[in-house]
Amino acid sequence: MGLLLQEDLNFLLTNRLPRRWATQFVGRIARSENPLIARPALAAWRFFANVDFADTQQTRFRSLGEGFTRALRPGARPFPADPSLIASPCDAIVGAHGRVADGVAWQVKGYSYRLDELLPDPRQAERFANGWFVTLRLTAGMYHRFHAPADLTVEGVTYQSGDCWNVNPIALKRVERLFCRNERAVIETRLANGTPMLLVPVAAILVASIRLTFLDTPALLRDGGSARRALSVSVKKGAEIGWFEHGSTILVFLPANAPPLADLTEGQPIRAGMPLARIG
């Protein structure tokens, strides 16, 4: 009973307030370099978010946002050289994962969503309708940049406007089709051997800011509108491809011949560069 009350309170505090207003407000705080604002904001973040600075280039920041988007020391996240291994693009906690069944994936047990609702292009939804998916959730204290999980070519990006529900497990158990409701980007990629793969960064409350390094990084992704941007950008495995300005989720969609590793478990912490799936 106590746990249910805690979950109810968490859900109320993080979702039943004006989500877009709260996100814009925190965004202003995060950008401020005024010490009277930045210092208490950074102190609160470090206290509540269990921030790990073990591999960071620096531990002193001018703003909360600078702390969120901190870089790591070179070599802190090695990626496997084996071309058959697809690595995790980010530090995260592994969420729901498994087979996509006739175009249906799961956000948590009992709550499904359809790929043709998540993705703007029905051809992409059909392509992965019987593939595999892995949900990777970034918490507020984690390293927030994400990387190419393999040698690949980015072939297109589509921004999808949406809400900014919290994406923690409590919200995932209460809000149906949450990933299909939230602001997100659909990144179409193709591996060196021709294997297609989708990366879908999903924004959340207090975040709603996705930046991609192969586009105009100083601009927010939403600034470019919702039209698909056709690209042909080659990216090496492990190279940075973007970041969230807080914490959120990345959905990875793989074809039928690239299943997640058998020992992958829900709730497992994973770091960028750790093996995630293997091309068969």
C-alpha cells in the first residue's frame, strides 16, 4: 500500500502539473549562468539525482544545463570493434525489450503501442513490424549524450511534435501509448552491411530538448519543423550523434536478423558502448 501511495504521489507531482510550462521554466533555470540561480540548481541536482562524475572531463559547471550535457574523458566509453555487435548508444537502464509482433511493441507489460502510431512513415513501421526493440531510459544523473551504436549512415530525420509526459516506469504503467504522445525524433540509419536500424529519442518532462550533432547542433530539433529531412551522413561507431538536455529515453528498433543479446534484462544498467544486439 505504501509503495502504491508513493507511486501515486510521484505521478501526480511529475505529470499532473502543467507539463509544458514546467519544462519551459526548468529550461530557463538550466540555461542561467547567474550564480544565484545556477549554484542552488546544481546543488539540488547533485543531491537528488545521484550524479556520477567518475568519467567526466570536468565537475564544475557554469549552469545546470552545462552539467546535464557534460562530456566524458576520451576513451571513457569504448565501443566494440566487432562489426556484428550493435552497441548501446547511451548510458541507460534497460526497459522493455523483445520482439515486435505484427507492428506492436511494449512500453511495459500490459501497455503496448503500435509502430505506425510512433513512426510518421508507414513504410518504416512495416519494415520493423516483426523486428526487435529495446527501450533505454536515461535518468537525470546519467551522462546525457548518445553515440552511433555501429558504423552507419544517417539517411533521414523526422521531428514529431508532442507532449512531455514523464517517461519513468511509474508513468509508463499509467499512460497508454506514452511514447507515441511525447515529442520525439525518428532517426533512420543503415549499417555498413545494409541492415536498417531506427533510433527514436523521446523527450520528457523538464527535457523536451533534443539536439543532433549531424544537423545544426545550436538549434533545437523542433526548430526545423516536422518535415522529414533526407540525409546521407556517415558516422563511425562510437561517434557522438546528439544529446538530451536532461534525461529521457531512446527506443532502438532492429530488423529480424539482429536480436538483442540473450542476457539483456529489464532493469539492467548499461553504458554507451556495451554490446546490445548482434547481427545474425
